[in-house]
Amino acid sequence: MKPEERRELLNQLRAELVKLETQRARGFVEKPGRIREIRRAIARILTIEREERRPSA
């Protein structure tokens, strides 16, 4: 996946996470497990980006 595609996906996931967190605060979430999936996907993308930025030793 290209860095631009990862950035776009990251933005989409963050927007969806905000939406689901808002629903959870109101007391209604259709798929509560989706919050966990999104958080993990965000972490994976950020990990990949950090690894690519890190200088090779």
C-alpha cells in the first residue's frame, strides 16, 4: 500500500472511530467490536509508518 493510500485509510478509520465513540457515549452502538477493530487497524498503520521513517541500522 502506498503512503498516500495509508494516510487516506487512516483518516477514514479515525473518522469512523469518532462516530462510533459518539454512539457509545449516547448508549447505542450497533457493533461494539468494530471499535476495537478500528483501533487495532489504526495502530497497525501507525506502526508501519514509524518503521518506514526509522533509519536502517
